[in-house]
Amino acid sequence: MEKTLVILKPSAVQRSIVGEVVSRFEKKGLQIVGMKMVSLSDSILEEHYSHLKEKPFFKRIKDSMQVSPVIVMALEGLEAVEVVRMMAGPTNGRKAQPGTIRGDYSVSVQENIIHASDSPETAEAELKRFFLENEIFNYPSPAFVNLYAND
Ligand code: GDP
Ligand code: MG
């Protein structure tokens, strides 16, 4: 089993599509093992988007992540990191396939609805960044056997 971090960005919160997006993950079979609403500080965003800090649009990204609180989620499943990235689609909503979250709800590079961890290593670091240990839950999922069968 693998865990991954999803952030429902202000572009999801302000457009009132949080429920729809969360519902997609539930219907897919991913287990919600952590979820809360938070306001993101400058320092957490500077860490989270450190790979972009030299970019001319860095301040815009930071501002856009602070126009409202966000929802941070921890999702668990087999190969959850890859599954969730596939569901998110590529960064640019205009280039994302219909059927993906960004493809269905976004026409923007920046306002692209969700963040999703891009590797198991990143996911581990990102979950630690946004959740305390006791905010991630381990509980039985009755659907588990039916969801995965053997693999
Ligand atoms: P992701 O992993 O698909 O979210 O993409 P990145 O890690 O490359 O970028 C993080 C976030 O920064 C993206 O989800 C966008 O919200 C934003 N971003 C990335 N590239 C650009 C850009 O060229 N312009 C603007 N305005 N925002 C960008
Ligand atoms: Mg990224």
C-alpha cells in the first residue's frame, strides 16, 4: 500500500467542486486516510514549491494558493501516487485529457484544481509537510478485498 498527498487548491475550493473531486477519488477506490482544511503560509509554500522558486511566476503561484484555504488529503491505495497523478492529468488544464480532473475542470496552467505528489519519495516528504503523525489514520476498508482481488 502507498500513500499520496492531494491538495484541493483554491481553484477547487472557490468554485465549490471539492465534493465532486473528492468523490472521484472515493469512487476510484482510494481510501481517504487524512483530510483537513488549512491556510498555507508563505514558508510552507516556499518549501512545497521550492523547485519553482526561481521562476518568474513563483509569486503568482504563491498568491494563488493563498486566496482561500485549501483542503489537504492523504489517499491510500496500491500504487496510489501514480493512480492519482493519472487522475489529475498534466499540469496545463488546456492540454489535459477530458476524463482527468484537470481536463474536466481547468483551462489554466496555474489554476489547475489539485496538487498531487509526483513520486513515492515526494509523497512521503509532502505528507510529513502537511500532516502530523496522528492526523493520518489506519482503519479497515471493508471494500478492500473486492477492490483489488489479488493485484
Ligand atoms: P504539477 O506537478 O503538475 O502540479 O506541476 P509543477 O510541479 O511543475 O508546478 C506546480 C504548480 O505550479 C502547477 O500545478 C501550477 O499550479 C503552477 N505552475 C507550473 N508551471 C506554471 C507556469 O508556467 N505558469 C504559472 N502561472 N503557474 C505554473
Ligand atoms: Mg509538481
